[in-house]
Amino acid sequence: MSISETEESPLYQRLAVTLAEAIHCGTYPPGSRLPAIRRCASHHQVSVNTVLTAYRILEDRGLIEARPQSGYYVRSVLPSVKAVSRLHPTVHSPGSDKLALIETVFAAQNHPDYTNISLACPQNSDFYPTAKISRIISSLLRREPMLIGRYALPPGSQRLRREIARRALDLGMSLTAEEITLTHGCMEALQLALRAVTTPGDCVGVETPTYFYLFPLLASLGLSVLEIPTDPQQGLSLDALELVLQEKRIQALVAMPTAQNPMGCTMTLPDKKRLAKMVNHYQVPLIEDGLYCELQFNWPLSPAVKAFDSDGWIIHCTSFTKTIAPDFHLGWMAGGRFHEKLARLKSVSSLAESRLLSETLGHFLESGGYDHHLRNLRRRYAAQMDEARGMIARHFPAGTRATQPSGGFVFWVELPGRLDCVALFHRLLQEKICLTPGALYTLSERGNSAMRLSCCYPFDDRYSWALKRTGALACEMSGIAAGSE
Amino acid sequence: MSISETEESPLYQRLAVTLAEAIHCGTYPPGSRLPAIRRCASHHQVSVNTVLTAYRILEDRGLIEARPQSGYYVRSVLPSVKAVSRLHPTVHSPGSDKLALIETVFAAQNHPDYTNISLACPQNSDFYPTAKISRIISSLLRREPMLIGRYALPPGSQRLRREIARRALDLGMSLTAEEITLTHGCMEALQLALRAVTTPGDCVGVETPTYFYLFPLLASLGLSVLEIPTDPQQGLSLDALELVLQEKRIQALVAMPTAQNPMGCTMTLPDKKRLAKMVNHYQVPLIEDGLYCELQFNWPLSPAVKAFDSDGWIIHCTSFTKTIAPDFHLGWMAGGRFHEKLARLKSVSSLAESRLLSETLGHFLESGGYDHHLRNLRRRYAAQMDEARGMIARHFPAGTRATQPSGGFVFWVELPGRLDCVALFHRLLQEKICLTPGALYTLSERGNSAMRLSCCYPFDDRYSWALKRTGALACEMSGIAAGSE
């Protein structure tokens, strides 16, 4: 097959299209290896550079992935989740029933006998630079034994804040150490941001589905919630959002435009720019949850929406809990025009972060090992995600749909046949398998037949047994046979 | 001199009275050493045990103190601060001007060139078991390398909560590990407790003067504040409180009945019982700040008010920040009838505490070294407090009054001549000395001529120079000569 340059589009783009078609029609099935670069170049009579560029485009689209020292492989493909069209969202007052369900989930997570397939709680130090972190702690304790005996005050470790600012450039954010407020994880950052920009009785816009803890958090602050239609691949519907902003129906917006939890989707660059412009225009604060920004599978990283914040209406919240040290619960926020208010609120709410932990992270980031670690982590999570999606395609009821995440380690699965996933959750608990039912992530009925799955666990026999068992039970309960069995 | 047993009172009590009189009339001046036990016994013709008991009574009253391997010494005495009688307190809406002042104080505290004499922020690891804590951390990292890579979930370290429950018995509180919620320091405990029991617009009763961060905290939650008359030695006026409760003027009360910040006073046992009974009777939640409970100078410890909580209306909040590891900011609360609500609020507000830090404290408490450490810490702070009060008596303007704390490391100083302590604060800042003006601790005018001082710093040349310099400047500004010069 030969591909010749035409006026319509460059050579590499046409090659990419050809290959994508070959993937879609099954010439290269999921999991198979693409031809080596040189072979492909000679086969299509193009240069090695053209092939490399084409492969990179396919990689960007999530169709293939590079595996080090091995080549390019086709990623497993599941039907995507369809967006739900709801142009007239309704306001809910989130209750505390979800919280009881979450607590059941946490209790199972804390119990060593249970196998978890859903929580975004890394449980394995293999994935994290624990040895290096341990060495830094020990060395800090030797060099600065006073550290433990000194009261930590705001604003906290200058070293860590400087490193955060330096690294934020990778996500397009130009920040100084002084603009950063350290927090007790991303959860506290979200909590403080909400308290800073709302008053009880206000309404807050969220994606649907969204991070499950947002609902009880909003309820605890006396805030009501408006779910804004969200596409499983494109993210937040900006048209729907604009309508809501025009009608002044929300006083703040919480969104995760990059590697969204629970769907894993990332908004396109133009959409991110439009979102930033919109919240600045309407002067409605956007609380951007950037928890998985650094765990995007593709490089260069898609920038944070905060990168396009013209007048400071965006508060970027994130943490190192998913990237370096899950145990530390160390997060930060860049508050734009709300910075001073947020710093003060942090200070009167929980004062300051441990210098021992902050300096440890600061030294780790300074040491330069972070990029290497992140590359490994991304590769690992991407590969595990792929394996999990492959297993779902084989073992879950035919017609099961799943999102194709662009980063992080969670994805969203919708089951066919109106299967009640809360019932499935309770059945699985009896077998000591713990998942998080979709009902936790949305107030709409859409979540009833859905679940979030997570690939932050080592993909061992126990995990794959639990996935298979979940699939088998879902087949049994829905009366639908497994996908490709 | 001979003391013979009479019918009125036992021998040791009469000896104690005799000695107290000798102290008050100057036979034993502040700082002087009392006769050795045997010499005293032979001099007064009583048994060694009688002398020991009498000395213990004097110690309980705060008149003398035991110094290890050295004997008993008379504590320095300053005129006490007079209670301010305000039976009809007024409601204030605390502004944020105090916060700006506090931030100036923190900035100076963070700056190595400044000498601090006021903040309750331990700066010296000599006072804290840093070496032992370091060893525990290192050993934990060796034995459980996974710890850093595991996501910490609520309710957090069972070991730490069990040890907390065990130790709470010393303060009369009978708790189980399940009744304890770990928090990010005492500050977060107070914040969560306030959020759990109030709604914006409510009014909260506080002592006057009180912990300075309470004002901006209450303001951030949309709460107004009612200052309730507080005696510098007896604490909260329960008669005034009862009036306020009868009139339903407050929806919650925050108080520090033991080693109060900033005055150092502890309520009597009958008063503590009456307070517990009162809040349970009127069903108004008491948020008991127990931060310095374990740093009481006398043994056995005066119990927490929570010890007498009949129906669960008392939330006890505290932390290990002043006792073991100032850097960790690890605290806890026992929420009584609000426990479940508080645990959930903690969970949605900042999720959980680091297991590395919690387990470290748990192991430290288990190891049994805590009591020994606490005894040293109490002795050290008591001795430093005494020295500081002695210096104030010598170097501050004649007529200066200071409280005689029963624990902790802060005390309250009122200057004569309507001296403006905020002006003094700013003058001292120019000389790189940092204190906290009394205006921070109360909304009433009473604070204008007052300051809090702290003895948590090592009593070195720099600290004593700063105290003397503060005194000299106060003399200059007030035009009143120093006390005993």
C-alpha cells in the first residue's frame, strides 16, 4: 500500500487515518502489536519520521500506546458511554444517604480481607517512590532533628511551594511560590475553596457524574447542587454551562476538566480556553480539581484551565496524594483573586502543614526524580487501565460500555439491562469484593446501572479474579451473557 | 518553732499555713529555696511525711515548686490580674482586622532574625522527644515501607486512637477508640466542632480574653461572638454564663477550662462539674479546648469538663502539638452525641490523617515514655514561667499585673497607665522583638493595655534580653519606672 502526498493533508496525517481504519476494522485487533517503525515506513513507502508522527497522532487519540523496548500496541476498545442530554438540569439538595454508602465502602477498603476494584486509593507502595521518600525523611531527621519540635506555621515550606510553582509550568500555569497555599490534601483545598466563594444557600454547578465526596461536602456547607450535562469523552457541556451562567443559576462551579473523576475524560484545548473565558466573563469562580492533571497518559500534558485564567476567577486545587505519597495527604491550591482569602481561611481552619512532610516532598521534587517516576506511573496506570478494559469486554454483560480515559486510573462503566448496581454492590460485598456504585457519583438515575472502576491496584490474580467475578455476577443478575464469550 | 496537733485541723495543714505565711511575708522570697525536708521536720518537730504533705499542698496552690535533685523553691509572685465585671456582655461581629495583626506576628515568628516572647509555638526540639520520635519514624519506614504508598482513610490509626482513649483516663474521660476522631491539629477540631453545632448567624459564647484565632475562625463561619466575663484565676463566670444560657443568647460555647489560653487559669473542680451540668441542662454544646490539659503543673491532673458530661453535650478538642510533636499538627476530638456528625464532617472536609505520623505517635504513647516526658515538660515550663514572671516583676513598669498559670506556657500581663500595647508591639517589631498584643484576645477595651507572653522558648540570653527590652520600652512609653528597680 502506498500513500502519496496530496494537497488536502500532510502525509503523516493520511497515514494516521489509514492506520486508524485498520485498527477499527480489526486488521490490528486490541492488544496486537503495530508493525515496527522501519517496516511500516518501507511498507507504506514513507520516511521513518512520517511513521513516527503518525503513530504519535494515534497515541494522542488513545488508539495505540507505546510500550518501552517493545513497540506500539493497539489499546483495547470498548463501546464508549453515550452522553446524556439534559439541557434543563434540576437543582438538588444532596442528602446524607450517599455518605452512609461511602462509609460502607471505606470500611471494606480498610479491611484486609476485601478486594477493592473501585476506590481511587492507591494501596501499593510498588507504584510509589517509597524507598526514596523514606531516605529523604531519614536524612532530614538526621540533618534537622529540630524539625519535629518546631511548630509549623503558615505559609509553610518555601522549598515545596517553589517546586510546585516550577512544575506548574508543565501544565501551563505561571505561578510564584507566594501564590500557592499548602493544604491537607485536595479535599481540604476543595472545602476551603467552596467556603471562600460561596455562602450557605448558594448553588454550585458540578459535572455529572462527579467526584462522590462533593455531594456530602456541598451538603455540609449548606449548598445545593446543579448537575451540568457532561460528555463522557468531551467533558462538561459548555453550551449547557453558558445557559446556566447566563441565567445566574450557580454561584460557583466545581469541575475536573483533565482526566475527570470518575470518567477519565479531558476537555479539548479550545474547550478549556472557552471555559476559562466564560467563568471570567460571568465572574463565577471555577474551582478546578486538577488531581489527575499530571497523570495524563499523553505528553505534552494538556494544560490546566487555570493556565488561561485572565482575571483570577479560577482556583486550581490538587495534591500529591495520587502522584508521590498517598499517605501524606499534602495538597495545594492557587487561588487567583481569592488567594489572600484562601490563605487566611486555611490558616484559621487548620493552621499549617507538617514541615517534615512538606520539606520531604520539596526535596523529592528538587531531586529531579519526579519526571522519571511520573513517566513510569503513567505507563503503569495506562497499561493496567487497558488490561482492565480488556477484561470487562470479555467478562461483563454484552453491551457494557466504558469510558476511554486520557489519564488517571479510574473509569466509568455502564451496564446494560437496567442492572441495579447498588444491589450488585451489596451482593459483591458478601463475596468480599468492593466496588463503588454509580449512584454515588450523580443524583440522576443515570448512575443506577453504572459503576466506577479503578486501576490503582496492582493487577494481580486477586484483582483480576474480582473483576471476573463482578462480571459473572452482573451477567447473572442482568440475564445477559458476557460480551465476547 | 513547734507545731502541735489540735482538733481544728491536721498537722500538715497547719504546717502548710505557717509556711505559706512565711512566703507571703517575705521570709522566703520568690526564687528562694525552702528548707530541706529533714531540716524542716526537725525544725518544726514533725515527721518527714507531714512536711512532705505540707509541701505538696503548697505546690498544689502554686506557691512553691519542686526542682529535681534540688529541692523546693518559692515561685515568683506578681499581683494577679483583677477580674473585669461585665454582667451584660455585648454581641460582637468579629472583623478581620485582627487577622492582619496576627499575620504580622506570624511573619515575624517565621523570620529567624526576630525574637519571640509571645506565641504558643514551641521552637526548640530540646523540649520535645525528637530523637525518640525520629527513631520510631525510621523504624516504621523500615518495617512498613508500604506505609507512604498507601492512601490513608478515616477513621485512621487504631493504635493511636486506642492510646488516646487509654490516656484520657488521666483527665477523667472514659472513652473508647471508636469515640475518637483524629484531626489536623486542635485548630481543625475546633473548626469542625463549630461547623457541626452551629449554623451561620448563630452566636457563640467565649471566655474573655480567649484564644486569638477564635475570632477570625468564628467570623469565617458567619458566627457572632459573645464574650462572657472570665476571672483570671477562677475562669469563666458561671453566673454570667447561666444568665446567658437562660436567655438563650448563645447556640454554643467555646471554653478552655484548664490552663486557659491566654491566662493560664484552671476552673475549680466544683466549677467544672457545674459547667458540665449547665450545658447538659440547657442543651447548649460546649466545645472544650483541652490543649493544655496534660501540661498542668500539679498532679493529679484536674479532670477535663468532658469527664462530667452526662448527656454528650461536650466536645473535647485537643492535640499533641504542644506536648509531643509540634510539627505534626495531629489532634483529636471526642464528640459525645455529635461524634458521628463530626467524624463525617472531618471526612468530607479533609479526609484523614497521615498514617505515618499517627502510627508514630501511637508507638510513642505505647512505649511508655510519655509520662516521663510530660513530667519533664511540665517542670521545665513551670520553671520558665516562674523565671519570666520574676523578670517582669523586676523590669516591667511598677503596677504591672500578671496571671499565675496552673499549666501550659502562656500567661497574661496587664500594664499600668493605659499603655497602648499595639503601639508597643509595633515599636518592638522595629527592634526585632515580637509579642502578641492583648487586643488580639478580646474585643473589649480591656486588651488594649495587655499582652500575652509565652514561655515555650528556651530561656536563653536572647529571650531574657527581649523580655528586659520589652519592659524598658514599656517603662519609657508609660513614664512609669520599673517594678522593683
